[in-house]
Amino acid sequence: MQIKTKGIILKELANGDDDKLLTILTEDRGVIFAYAKGARRFKNSLAASTGLLCYSSMVLFTNRERFSLDHADTIEQFFGLRQSVEKLALAAYFAEIASVLGPKENDGGQYLKLLLNSLFFLQNDRLPMELLKPLFELRSLSMAGFMPDLVACEGCGCYEAEQMAFYPVDGTICCGECSRKKAGIHIFLTKGTLAAMRHIIYSPIEKLFAFTIGSDSIKILNDTTERFLQSQTERNFQTLDFYRSLTALL
């Protein structure tokens, strides 16, 4: 059966001498795995459109739940990301998150829109990397069914207190008073960090990227979303380790 869709390459692996095995986030089928015959040959028509982060209009064939890429017309290759090793490292991290949290063989249109917008903002310096990273982490988790409950304190129901603690294991918040009664690893949030987290998970995508917070709140936000991601997925991300190694030198 032939399928026409749009998709972005999240991962490419060599398969034999000439072929590739691709992980693709598609508009209609979510995250799929597809073979691209001859894509490793320089003159093959699929060579340019099957690189990491290449977004294309695709023609796929499916047979017994196996996909093969027959044709792809490139829409965007995000060349600007390749001019900065830090940007490319962060984009690769986004791709790894998408491969883990993106919908599997289901409607992936909204998740694809999130990834494409994030890459556009990253490529064009529309939002600092230190804000884009936690935004993508937290929004991805929320869309994948791991949305934290940030409406109010789990214990007393207050919306905001002088101190608010976030619990990455169960995705809840407690005020300072209630956190003294609750066991578990937690992170104390600034008011700016909590406001940013609420914005990230509750805003429509049209307004998602329209926010800013202070530098102290940004540091706590990054630590919080990283811990939440690792807690919920129960895994480490190699691309995050590489991105950290680069930003530690800045």
C-alpha cells in the first residue's frame, strides 16, 4: 500500500553497503521505521533527503507493517543548525526525545509541528537555547501523556506560595509547608520557573514560544525538566550528554 505524508528524519543508520534504516516522525503515522534502498549512495535520489533532521514530502510503501521510502521531496534541511555545533547537538537531542516520546504509528501532526517550530526557533535564534531545551522537554512529555499537575499544591490546594516544590517522580507540586510533610526528591521552584512550566504545558502552540524568565529561573527550569524527563522515561539520553559537554565549555 502506498502512503503519502510529510516527515522529518530523527535517526539514520547504515543498513548494508548502500541502504539506510530510518526513524521518521511523520504527519499521519507518528514515529515509524523505514528502509531507504540505495540512500547511502551519493548519486541516489534519496541521499539528500534522508539525512538527520531533513523534512520532506514522502512516498512510503507499507507491507506487513514494514515501511520503505520510495520517494522524498525536500522541504527543509535546516542548514542553519549545521553552522553551530551547539545548535546541532541540541537539535539532535530534540530528535532523540521525539523518537522516544513521539506517537507510534498514529497521528503525529501536533508533535511534528512542535518539533519543526522548535527547530525553526533554534535555527533563527528566536529563543535562547537554554529556554528552548526545557520547553521541548516538558511539552513533549505533556503530549506523550506525562503532563505534570501544576494547577495547585497537592496538599492544601494553594495556587502559589512563597515556596513551591516540584516532585519529578510523580509530577506534582507542593507548597513549602506541605513539602515538609511529603517524602521524596523535590526541587524548589522560583515563581518564574513555575510560571514558565505552567505556560509550557497549558498554552496553545500558537503562544507556546512567547515567554521569557530571569537567568536564575532558567537554570532551575532546565534542571527540573531534565530530571522530570529522565524520571518519566527511566533512561538517559546520549545526545543530552554530548550537548552538556559542549555547553560546559561556553
